[in-house]
Amino acid sequence: MASTSSFLSGKASVARPHYLSDINVTPFVDVMLVLLVIFMITAPMMATGLKVDLPQVRTDQLASDLEPVELSINAAGQVYLGEDAIASADLASTLQHLAAASGDPSVRRVFVGADRSVDYGVVMLVVSQVASAGFTRVAFLSDSRQHKAERVTP
């Protein structure tokens, strides 16, 4: 009761505040555990997909400008430059001559269109030859029209 008597007598002592110098890690641990649970739940959702055996080819950066070069691949796998058929063995040299004639092949677009029944590896082989010739702006063509037989009704 010393403090009460000193208060009543008017001699109040000034107590220094006691600072807590320890770091409270409980909120930090709580936040980390919540983040851990969130990542554990969402990680399997981001990793879903279809496993495919992709063909391995060497390509440079792909990207699109000026008058485009049109390459088409028909159902038999025959490659056409515009409307002229090109032998598979001559495709790389033809593309390199075209790249040399254009000056800077990185500014020209190359449109690649292929029949839906063409093997994916054939398309990627053509694209890798396009990239090897120095063309970096490649776009794939598709038919955006939906045929009556292919329409799906909900």
C-alpha cells in the first residue's frame, strides 16, 4: 500500500514505462500458415493439363508485319509457298533465299496454315525451318467460320 499512501500524500512517483523488446511472431506464423494452406490447395489446380509427347525442334523466337509470306500445308503434308508447291527438301533453302531477298526477315510476317488432319510434327518442322531462315514473326491461320454440322447447341 505504499503506492496508495504515496498517492494520498501527494508524493506520486513517476514510473518509467517498461518496453517489451521481444518480437511477437505469432501473427507472422499465422499469416504464413494461411498462405501455405492456400498454395497447397491451388497448386494442384494450376498443374492440371493433358500430357502430350511434343516434337523437339530448334526454333528461335516466334512473333508478326509488312507483306506476309503465306505457307500452307495440305492434308497430304505438301507445303505450298503462296500457291506454288515446294518440295520438303527445298523448303529451307527457299525460305533462306526469301529471307535474304527481304533484307531484314525479322520484320516480315509468315502465315502458316495447315489442314486439320496434318501431323503436328510436320507443322512444327515447317515452323522450325521458317525460324531457322530468320523469320521471327509467325502467325497460324485458322478458319473462324463455324459450319452448320459442327455447331453445338446447349
